[in-house]
Amino acid sequence: MNRMLCTSALGLLIATTALAKSTAQPLIVVEDRGGAPALPYYQALNAEGEGAPGPAAPKQTPRIGDRGEAEAVMLPVRSTRLSPGNEPRRVIRAPAITPLFLIGDDDRSRAWLLQRRGALKALHAVGLVVNVVSPDALATLRRLAPGLMLSPVSGDDLAQRLGIRHYPVLITSTGIEP
């Protein structure tokens, strides 16, 4: 029975893929928040290329250098929904969440990070640097807390989902605390 289901599912997948190729439509942009264009990644999925049949133009794969180069391209990071301040402590229920913390490149965040770095390491918390302008500023934050992972990332989506307005803040599966 399982073999029959797998065979049917595989057949359905092949038929769906063939139908999608024969009726290919251009992608419709639902929302655009800026950033680097993803077109090179989508072009790699279209093996036949667009336009008349013939040999496809060589695809250029975006070059990804070392971690420092990749982060430098992502900077500056600005989270418009978050600012330095005092976020009220509250209980949440998010059993699948890994402990994480939000900081920025500001005096309040640096002091918070220095004060809590031992506890953050013990929790294996991941740091999201939600407002930082340069690789040097990010490196300075990392020197304050060796052994902690700090990644530059916009915190707007997380702020909206959890109702957070300020950082620095620690988010665990059971609560949000300043």
C-alpha cells in the first residue's frame, strides 16, 4: 500500500511539474521589501530560459565569499519597528523557540550585553543585532561577548509577531525580559 501511495505521489509530482513548465507564467510580486534581487536564483530554476528555444545563456551564480564579506553586504541593518528602550517583562508560550536576544549598536545594548553575557552563554542564546551600520561596529559588539553568536538581522518581523518595541531584550520559550 505504501509503495502504491509513493508511486502515485511521484506520478502526481511529475505531472504537476510538466504542467507547470508548459504553462509557465511570470512570477507575480506580492510584496517587495527591497534588498538584493533574487532573480539570479529564480533563473537557475528555469532550465529552458525565456524567449526562443536555443542554448541557454550561461547562468551567473552569485559569488559568496567568506562570512565577513557576506555580512558586509547585509549592512547597514535598520529595524524600523525597534528602538533602544525598556521592554516590559511578560510571559509567552513558545515551546519551540531557541533562546535569542535582540541588541543594537548603542550604549544601552553594549551595557546589557556585558552584564548578561555569562547567562546568555549558559542558555546558548543566539544574538540578533537589529540595528548596526558597519562591520566595525558589529566586530566591536562581538569583542564584548566572545563565544556568543551575533548575527546582523532586521528584527521588524519578529517585533511585529511578538509585539516587541524595544531592545535589548531576551526571548525564551517562556518569556520576554529586558
